[in-house]
Amino acid sequence: VQLQASGGGLVQAGGSLRLSCAASGRTFSNYAMGWFRQAPGKQREFVTAISWSGGTTYYSDSVKGRFTISRDNAKNTVYLQMNSLKPEDTAVYYCAGKGGVAAGLKSSGGDYWGQGTQVTVSS
């Protein structure tokens, strides 16, 4: 699976962004998908994951209630709607895909990774 993330940018605190991750190469609907992020000087961290059907989602405590993950299997795309953004959300965001359940992607990361898209939130 090849993953191409887009939609990052510069936004003021309190604003919104929507990230997209387009997949190609294999049957997208077979994979759990998710987003991770890495801030400068920090380790990559889990943000959110969604099951192949979209029926199960996971969120980190830091984004719960502000971010929403969704997917469109007909378009081979997963989305991350980010609202009420905070300066601490500033990071490079990576989409990831993994065969199996979304809990596996949450706990051990993806089998496939996108190239990352920069999100910068100014105060």
C-alpha cells in the first residue's frame, strides 16, 4: 500500500484543518488506518485509528473530542478532521495502514506509512 498524506498547513489556535490520506496499491478496505504525529524533539505518538469498516475508532486522550477520523473506502481515502487546534498539536502528521484490527495499529504502529504532512498551530 502506498499512502499519500495532504492537507497540512499553518492555522491559528482554535482553528480547524482536515488531513487526507489517499491509498493505492492494494485493497484499501482490508486495512485498519490511522494517524500518528511527531513533534520536534519528541517520539512519534499515536493519534487515532479506524477499523476497515469504520465501525471502530480509537483516539488518544489528547485529541479526544476535538479530532475525528473517518474513511471512504470507495475513494481509498482516510480523513482526519481537526478542530479546536492547540499549539501543542503542532507536529508532522503521518498516516498509517495495517492489516488486521485497528487496535493492532494503535498498539504497534503501521505496516505502511505515508510521507507526513506538517501541521503548525500558532498561538
